[in-house]
Amino acid sequence: MVSIKGGGRRRLMLGALSTVAIALLPAATASAASGAEKPAKPTIVLEHGAFADASSWNAVIEVLRADGYPVVAAANPLRGPANDAAALRSVLDHVSGPKILVGHSYGGTVITVAGANDPEVKALVYVAAFLPAPGETALELTNKYPGSTLPGTLDPAPFTLPDGTSGTDLYIKQGKFHHQFAADVPADTAALMAATQRPIAQSALEEKTEVAAWKDKPSWAVITTQDLNIPVEVQRYMAKRAHAHSIEVRASHSVAVSQPKTVAGVIEKAAHAAR
């Protein structure tokens, strides 16, 4: 019979514990590595367009957040592509990590400019939106093909700035907003949207775009076939030119309000592909 006493017993116990620790180490290391390898989801940055505000994304935000995506809905000044892109860049600079830019309507012009030369912007998603090339304006693209009935619904409002310069803000007449902008949205919701719409400076629609992020970044497009603001043929033309991954949806210009799950699904596809 062998008796183990004092230091011998302690050495044996320590040796056994070391063996157990070494045996567990690969599993623990693998578990940690697995957690480290799981990439964080990119932040979705949403840019609204003319005649809307950031709340137009509310239902889309609910879907994205439920699926684990961090989301920021920026306020668009609606003063012009260069000015508005600078405002959006200040938001992007405040958000760390990879980002997916999403623009609705004129917001598409803004993300086209703001996303250029930013390595953290991994993809662009255009929702019933403009995808302008350098030198183009929103107004000329709208008129490239027939179909927009927007001009007959506009309510211009002149304004004067503190420096004495003047301009014109454009609203959609509240009585015409539902049919023109959001025909597939419930009437009471459309009435709220009409009351809270933000005007766009007429000059913003006439200002040329300087750069186009879609030229070197992957893009997706939700094309709205019942759109009375940006004709469907215009949307198809721009999406095809940008080699965007496109889906066509039977929806009004306010597709993010009427079909938020569809819009969120396209955004998530872009986010997954860009990881």
C-alpha cells in the first residue's frame, strides 16, 4: 500500500487540476473565438426625402430593431444636395463602425453624395428614390419619362433669409397629399403626414449632384410601380444604370409607410450581403 503525504499529495492535486484546465482550454478558446468571429450588425442610417420627416421611417425602424439592427433616422434639412449631404456626414461621423445608408425619394440624392469616399459605408439602399449621376438634378430626372403628377399639387411658399436672399419652399397641398404621395396609406395616417410634412427648397431640386457613391458601392433599390412623384420608368432607368439589386413593389411613393416589412427586408438583405 502506498501512502502519499504532505507536499506529494498537494503536487498530485495541482497536477490533476492542471490537466483538467488544459483539457477545458480548447473548448473555452473555441467558444471565445466563436463569439469574436460573429460580426456586429451594421448601423442602418435612414434619410427621409421631401414632403416627409424622420417619422416616416417609424414602422421600418420597428422591424429593423426587432431584428437586432442599430438604427439612426437623420433629419434632412432639404436645402440642397451639397448642404444636406454635409449634414448627413456629420451624423455618419458620430456613428462608429460599418453603416448602410438608406434614402427615400430626394433622400436618395443625399445618400448618393454623402456616402461617397466613406469606407465605413458598405451599401446603399434606395427606396422610391433618386440615384443621380454626377451633373444631374432631381428635377431633370423626374422629367426624363412622363408620369409625375407632382407639379400640379405643389404649394409654393416664398421665404427670405437673414442675409436678404430669397427662395421658395415647396409643400404638397394638404387636400391633394393622400392621392399624390400616399395613396395606399390609410386616410387618417396620410392626413397626419400631410400636416407634418417638411418642405423642400425648390433650388434643391435644381442643384446638380457632384459625386455618386453608387459608382463604387453595392446598391439596392425598391421600385414603386404606383408612384406619382418619381415615375416608375425613371426609377427603373436609374436602378439599371447603377446595377442595383432591384425589386418592384405595387405601392405608392410612401412605400416605407404602407409596406414597412418589405422595405426592411431589402435593407436587411443589403446589410447581410455587405458584411
